[in-house]
Amino acid sequence: MLMQEDTAPPPARNHVLDVTHSGQGKAWVWRHEAMDDALTERVSFAMAQKLGLSELTCRLLTSRGIGIDAAETFLSPRLRDTMPDPLCLRDMDRAVACLTDIVLQQQNVGILGDYDVDGGCGTALLTETLSELGCQVHTHIPDRIAEGYGPNAPAIEGLLAKGAATIICVDCGTAAMEVLDPFSGRVPMIVLDHHKPDGARLPQAIIVNPNRLDCDSQLGTLCAAGVVLMTLIALSRSLAAAGFFETRRRPDLMSKLDLVALATICDVMPLQGLNRALVAQGLKVMAQGRRLGLSTLASVAGVDTPGSATACGFFLGPRINAGGRIARADLGLKLLLSQDVHEARTLATELDDINARRRDVESAILTAAEAQAEAQIAAGARFIFVHDPSWHPGIVGIVAGRLKERFNCPVFVGAEKDGVIKGSARSVPGLDVGLAVINARQKNLLTTGGGHAMAAGFGLPASQVEDLRAFLDAAFTAQASQPREAVMPIDAVMTLRGAHAALAHEIARLAPFGAGNDEPVLAIPRLRCVKCDRIGRDGNTLRVIMQDEFSNRLKGLVFRAADKAFCALLEDRSMKPLHIAGHLKCDMWQGQENLTFFICDAAPVGA
């Protein structure tokens, strides 16, 4: 039997509920134009009839391009439906042949991983599995400031000195010709990466990277940990064919998908197709608390539901990243591999403390960066490029992400030292910042640079900033067609009477949410906040009771209320009617299920 709920029809105008300037200074627009399409309505109704779901949920599916036949697979993603043959990746056969020999000969291995979550997770996954296969593994995570991104000769020499017979680079190495080529012929080298190369030339090593120009695997949205997983699946099959597991236990790769899920979410990979299945299964593993380091970190961070994309993206990932940003780069890897309760607690607590320091540093840099950004946007800039000698290089990536969200355009943020600017870039959908950076490097406007569509790193002499600005201005000409206003994407409009627990549970089935599958933002029109109070230890959470004209009520919450300008509207004692946008969820508190609307924005009626 279908659930019945009130679904308000989409407004005819471009702006949802005619909101052009909300309390957060945003225009409300449809995330998917299909939400305003008659065909979507017909398909959604047919889907609702077939699957027994609400029409609103089916509209959310249809607007995401999910048809009737694909809906069940989307709602219940399984690896068996999406897992390709790992050998479809270019040079995977060579990598597996090399790794098979390593395992059969029980050789020592040196792994050099990137200092972010993806690099740490990929390195942990590879280290753990090769160790279970009998290899002795030595790892190195480069220091962000002292060594910079990617492999470097002293680090490789250090791994060789420890007895490594093979070097494997994880989440780095694709563009490291200058570093890796001198070791060619001296030691076998494998690169397991996903960053775009800056040309057809690759290092003299075995490169498994779905984004290399001659790879037609169509797996370019995998993160590095995903590439590592593909490699280990192929390796396991190769070893089985060689009879290796006749006397030895086969590694349970499914039990390690928590690492792949965490890396995929934190590296902002699209949660579609294979990635969606990997993350869905990985979060189930994480929820079981099998990995001591992650379960301990979740406890220290106060996470109630560790097996969720939110926990990964907002609590676990930032803390693991914190070590590589402003402290010891290997802290996250050690925590992920820890099997000692005391060690795990010590590492988790240290990372939590470091993350608190990181937030303080970030706040100061963000304030200064916003001032520069506002001036550039006011002058008509199509992108933002800000830098300062006082900024910490480990924080600029986070600041770039914050500015991108606020100004809805590509953002470059750099830290300058000794006349050299090094930084991070973030972009918006449709504008490939990784490609822009690679092209700038090829024109010698950058000394270092690489990345993917949504994020990249770069380095250049401060004297070349203006030349780079001119190049990027031409590269981002397409930005002129993008909305200049900050926007709040809305997925659907509904009435308060239609907001019930059954619908919240249905929407939850669209998870995991993240890049490529954003959590639906629902707009509810003409509500009054009849009760409002500050709660929490620091009073930074706003709790409201919303009521419509028929006296239906719903609880709403706003986290980090001090940062949300729209909270003034909710706390206005005159209780003027407001349009409210947010996420409808059922959360558990003290064993009871509560229906809550997590508010993202609010706008006066007629705004």
C-alpha cells in the first residue's frame, strides 16, 4: 500500500518558492531541472505504484536519473551488480604479476602514501593485506611541509635501507617522473593512484591509474583506496590460481571496505555506480566497529553513528587529516592500523586535540581570506585567488572549500614562503580545476600542480601570480554562464503535514549521500517558529518548533547556529511566516526515535 503525503507542486518560476535572497543570502533553485518536468511526474507515479514508495521519494529518484528498472538496484546497492574485472585497468596485469611474485617470494615491501585520508586509507588497506599474506611492510607518509606532496628520493632511499625490495606509491606518483625515473632499473616500482597526469608521459614504473590517458576502464571516479582494492582483488585471484591459499587463509577484503568507504567519501568522489556500492557496504562494516582505530576515534569524537557518510565526512575524516595538516603525517595511518586498545586511545585523543587546534587556525585564515575574496568578486572576478605569507599551508585546502561554497566559483588559496606560493584549489560542478592546473603547469605557469575535477594542488613563484590569473581567467570563461549568486539547491517542496517518519525512512534509503548523490533538501513553505531555544554545552545548537496554518508541528534543529545568519529569522519573536529548507530525518535519542527537520536555510515569505 502506498503512503499518502501532501507534495506541493513545484513553483512555475525559476526560483523555488520565489526565494531570491534567503536569510543565508542565497537564492533557492532546483537542484535538478527535472523536478519541474511533467515526464518526471508521470514516471514517478508509475515508480510509486510498482515499488510501493511515496511519490515524493520516487520524484527524488527520477530527478537523479534513476529509472523504474534501476530503482531497486539503486536503493539496495550490491557489489556483485557493479564490480568490474580489475584487469580492465591499464597495466593492472603487470602490477598483479609483480605483486604475485612479491608475495610468493615473501619479499619486503615499501609503501609511500599521501598524507590525506585517501592516501592513509589506501596505504592501510595495502599494508594490512600484504602483511596478512606474509610480507614485511615498511611505510612512509611524507610530511606536508618538510617533504611536500608525493614521493621524494630521501623517502624512497629510507624505505630501501629498511630492506624494501619493491616500492609502491599510493595516491601519488603519477606525475613524479623526476623522482621515480632515477630509481628505474634499481628497484621495481608500482604506482596506485587516481590523479590526472599532466601529459602522456608517465614515470618509468608500473602505473595503475584509471585517469591515465590510455586507460579505457571508465573507472575514473575511483579514489586511490578504490584502486588499491581493485589491485588486491586481482592479486587474490592470481594467488588463488597459483595455489597459494591451499595452506594459507585468504584475506577477507570485504571486511576492509570501511577503509574504501572512508576514503571515497573524504576524497569527495561521486557516490554513483561502483562507488555507491563500495561505500554502502563499507559503511555497514564500519558500523560493526571491527576496526579498533576508527571505533576509538568515533568514541573520542562523540559520534553516535560511526557507520554513516556524515560521520566520515565531518568527524572521522577531518581528525585523520589533521595530523597531516599541522602535526605528524603518519598519525592517521597508525591509528587505522592499530590493534592495541591503549595505543588507539592515545592516537585518537591526540588527533582530536590536533583537530581542535586546526579549527582555530582555520578560523583566523578564513576571516582574512574572505576579505580578499569579497574584494575580488566585487571587482568582477570569475574565480578567487588569495594568498598570504602568514597562512598555514596545511589549512589552505579547507579554506578553499569554504570559499567555494560561499561564492560558488573556483577558488585557489595559497600560503607563501620564500617567494613561493603553494596551495590548494577547489571548484564547482562543470568546471574542471584539475585540468586547468595541469594546463597551467604545461605552460610553465606553475612549478607543481595536479589533481582532479573538483580539487587540485599547485605551486608557483609569487612573481608569476598575475600571469596565472590571466590564464585562469581565460580557462574559466565558462564561469560567466554559471549563477553569480550563491544558491541553495532544493530537491522538492512539501507541506508540513507530509513530513512524517515513514517518508524520512524512505529518503534515508537514498543514502549514502555525498558528491554525485547529495542529501535531498526539502523546502516547506509558510511556517512559524512558535518556540525557539538554544541548547547544547556551548549553546550553539538552535532547537525550534515549527507550525503551519493547520497547527501541524515539527521539531527543527540548527547546528553551529553562530555561523548561520538565517537563525535570526528563526529567533524573531514576531514569528513571521517563513519558508524553511532542510533535511528530514529520524534520529535516535535515549532509545526513542524522533522525527527532526535539520534546517539548512530560512527565508521570509516574499523574499
